[in-house]
Amino acid sequence: MFGRRNFQPAFTLVELLVVLGIIALLMAILVPCLGKALSQAQLIQCKSNLRQINLGVDMYLENNNDIYPCAEDEPNDVWLWMGRGWRPFIQPYLGGNIDEENPSVLFCPADKVSSEIYGSTSYAYSMAFYHSPAQINNMSSPSDNYTNPQPFVVQKRFSVKNPTGKILIGEWLSVHERISTKDSGWWCWEGSRNYLFADGSVQYLKAKKIRPARDGNPNPNLTVDGIKGTDWPK
């Protein structure tokens, strides 16, 4: 009499294909969800960055007679409104040594560009906070953002006519929403950006919701009437 053979249960080829199909389907469902979760987390982190920057600006104002950061001149390579330009003014109030290698809250985790060409600074500072409304109203071209520098004119905290509507600092690029054209920052009507307003609030807004500035763009640098003007709502 033959002894019983011990048969080991095994998957058939069809069963393996079914399992692989289920795994592939689950991956197809989960990967986009994980991507959306990461994007949302980066958006939240970016808003947090701007809120911390606002605290730094507030401390700077308290120590400088409520005068917003301003410079005596605008160099040709880095202007004050650029992140690399205004960074030194606020850095002491953000804690630690902040520079290109350690950008801290000045860099958005979703930004894939600024680390290469903007010194790891994702945010820009409105020119309206260190020029008079009359100066801003005399600028009408994107080139006025980086050529023919005007003398700085001190602007104070309480000179802001509409703090809830005037953008103080904001993301330069649309890093949370892809756009179909080249991203030219505040001179581009596509995409969405996080903005810090003069009252300390942070809003994530489409460029199309920003009022046209003196150069015809959604550009907080050249807000009509400068510090006394309004960028949002449109």
C-alpha cells in the first residue's frame, strides 16, 4: 500500500494573475491619492511659512519704528523685492542662520525652481512697501520691476489703507498648480499662489482673482496707488 503524498496548496496561474491585477488596481487608486495628500501637505506648509514670516515682519516693524524694510538703492543683480534682497532684513527675527543652504521658512517644499535660480527663496516682497504711491503710479511696465531704480521712500505700518486687501509678501511662482505656459511669476495670469496680506492673513488665490496692477499684471509690486491700494478682491 502506497503512503499518502503531502500535497502543498499552491496558486494557479489564473489566481496569480488575479492577485496581480488587484494589486495593480489598488496602486492605480492609491498613488494619485498619495500624490494629492502630499500636495495638500506642501500647501499647508507653505501657508505656515508665510505666517511665520509675518511674525518676523511684525518684530522687525516693532524694532524699526513701524517702518517696512527698505534699502537705499537697488542693485542690478538682486532687488529688494526679490527673496534674496529682503531676506537679510527679516532673517534675525526668524531664528538661526538662514541662507541659500538653509532657507528655513523662506522656501516652499513644493518649489522645484527657486533652489536653483533664486537662492532658495520662494517668496517676493511688494515694492509698494518701500516706494510712495506716486512712485508706483509712475511705473507702468514689467521692466519697472527690475530697471531704472527709484529712490526708496519710507512706508509705515499705519500707512496701509486696506491691510486685508494689500499683499505684502507672496509666492513668486505657481508651485501648487501647474500652468500651461512659462511661469513668469507675478507677471503671469495663470496659476495660483499663497499670499501674505498686510493684516497677517494668508490666502491661496488664483492669479485671475488679483486686481490688474499698473503694468497690467496681477503684480503686487505695482499695485495701483501702492501701499494705499488693493490687490484683492478683484
